[in-house]
Amino acid sequence: MTSTAHPHGRPAGDACPYCGWPDRAEPFQVVSRHGTAAGHTVWTRCGCGSLQMRVVDAGGMNVVSRSRPAAEGATDVRSGVV
């Protein structure tokens, strides 16, 4: 699959548009998980602090919504540094 670049030089598609971390890469922090008729809705937080809503079903995982990264001083889940 080919991805295109974000207008600000950041990756688009299967990576966070704010930090470039691949959506399927660890680590990410699971905030909550909810069962649905078709699979699961999983809320996660990227290493940069962006909150992501992921839909997991028979077709795989898709990030369907993202927030901006958390405010400066928030914990980086990749390093554990505050």
C-alpha cells in the first residue's frame, strides 16, 4: 500500500500525522476497549499524546478519529518520561 505525505511533511495513512509513529507499532496506551456487534472500539493514546479511536473488526484495525497531541509536559508512553 502506498501512502501520501501530509502537507507538513508528515506521513499520512497508516501513521500518526503528528509524530509519524506507525499506527500498528507498539507502544501505544490502551485507554478503553468496548465490545460492539461487529468487533471492538478501542481508544488509544499515541506516544505523542494523540488520542485515537480505533475500530477493530473482521477486516482488521482502522484508526477512525484522532485528536491533537497532548499538551506539553504530558507523559510520552514510549519512554515513560513526563
